[in-house]
Amino acid sequence: MKLDRKDILKALETITIAGEGKNMVESGAITNVITFGDEVVVDLVLHTPAMHIKKRAEDDIKKTILELVSAEAKIKINTKVEVADKPEIKGKSIPGIKNIIAVASGKGGVGKSTVTANLAVTLAKMGFSVGILDADIYGPSMPIMFDVENEKPISVTVDGRSKMKPVESYEVKILSIGFFTAPSQAVIWRGPMASKALNQMIFDADWGELDFMLIDLPPGTGDIHLSIVQSLPITGAVVVSTPQAVALADAKKGVSMFLSEAINVPVLGIIENMAYFTPEELPENKYYIFGQEGAKNLSEDLGVPFLGEIPIVQSIREAGDYGRPAAMQMASVVEHIFDEVTRNVVREVVARNESLPATEAVKITTMAGCSAVKK
């Protein structure tokens, strides 16, 4: 069977890329179509680094050609991402840090910090150099989870400058506002003070060489999140949620924030925490206390990867309280679960770095008393 280029283009005119009003052909997203018998090569140009838009566009092209032109067509898509140069970008990268992953949740209490801690130690066990920036200024928990509550970062001289040396535990470098306040002391700061403290921990620290920096963000979508994306070019974001409806509604807002045109940070995927409960005496039973596969369904609806599910296990909570992340329990079910989730995160980081340009930090300005966010 010989495919006709005109038929292919006509079919592609039925597809609109998310966020654009024109169809693929009219907008210029399709730059070339070549046919060889039953084979077709489509050259696609996108103007956003959002992974879910790239994947959806490619899937739409394949589906449309197979349905409207030929079910036997062999389709190859060459996708190129071209992001216009944006001058006066305020943020800067940190020399020596390869990937910066923001771990977020729309709602508090879903286990975001627990997931961050266990991702970090699992990455370290895999041989990566890892750091954690505890950006939850008002509720820092990393010092407790890594059993370093009484530690203080020391001052070191690097290239003639005095810098903070992160506290290290279980081969993970950590900086947290919790190192500088008493456990019972409330941090009562306005946004600018919190942002200044974060910038000091980011840029006035001797992080050294890191394969991954994980940023444990506070719940919600507020000042701290804007400060982070303003200060740093985030490689990608991981959103943590329980399967509960109220948590999913907030998780959706978190994904929306990162994928918004103003922020434009790729979402590596969603992790479902507290997915189910299995009693020790009934290992074959699963009780879906907060609902079943809610985060997995949300990831499918939003077109972002599902990174895995973490059950309710008493040892995960106990390990966090005792300062030894549960993923360090060798040959345990918990270790296996976090190993799988972490491998999925690494896979998405690799795919993101291979297919998308580096994320730019965001420039934030204030106009007429309202916050305006620009790339």
C-alpha cells in the first residue's frame, strides 16, 4: 500500500496542540511529511518543553493517521522542541549539580517529606550523589527523618568565600531551616524573609558535585514555590498525593502550577502514597482506606507518568520518626517498593533530559500590586 502525503496532511489538520488555537498544519508545528510506501515520517516542532504536551501530540498523530488514513501505516515522528530565547532570566544554576527535582504536594499530610527522604537514600544506594534542600520553611522535617536534629552546618572556605557545609547523613547532604531553629520554635516569617533564607541555603552552601538535588517543597502553591522556580532551573517536578478525592483535587492544582505557561516546569510524574493497607497477618489482602488508584487515574487524565504506589506500612512511619528512612531496610518489601518508584523517577529524568531543553528559571515581577510571573 502506498500512502499519499496529501491524505496525511489533511488528517493532521484535525489535530490541535494543547494551548494553541490553530491545527498542527496551520500553526506550522508539522514542518514536513515524507511517505515511502506504507511508511510515513512526520517532522514535528513544539514550542513548549512540557513532556505531557509532547507525548500527547505524538500519540494524537499516530492515532489520527491510523484511523483516518491507514491502519497499516508505519509511523515515525521526529519531534524537536524550540523554545524562544527569553532575556533577563534572573535565576542561575548551581555549578556541579546535574538535576534538580522538586517534590511537591497540593495538600499537606500526604507524606511528601517521607517520600523525598526515601527517594534520596534509594538514589544514594544506587550510587548517585544526592542532596536534599528542605524548603518547607514553616514545617521542616528532614533533620528528624535523618536523625540529625542536633547537628549544625559548619562554615567552610571555598574559593575565598565562606560557605555552609551541608549536614550529611546516610550519604545524603542536607540543608534545612530546622538546623537553625529550636525544635519548639515556630518560624514566623513573611514571604521575603523565607525567600532570603532559601537563597542562602541554595547559593551560600558548598553542595559539591551532585547527581540529584531533591527539593522538599511545602504544601500548596505559594511564595516558596515561586521563589524556588525563580531561583533555580528545575529539571522536573514530582507530585505526591494520596488516592483521596480532596488530596487529588489539590494535587491537580500542583501539577497545573508546574505546567502553566508562566512556570513551564516538566512534571516527571505522580506518586500515590498511602495507596492501600495490608495487615501483616493477612499479606494477601489489600484495604483501600483512602480510595483505589485515585492518583493513578489522575495521572492518566492529566497525561503525566504514574511513578508508582506506596502502601500504608507501619515501618515507614516508624523509620521516619526514628531518623532512619524505611528504604534502608535491606531485602524488605519497603525497600523493593521505593527501589521501583525511584527507578521510575530516574527513567523519567533521563527521558526528560534527552528530549527537552534545559528548564529556565522564572523571572517574577510585581505589576500594579499583582504578582506577574514571566519566563
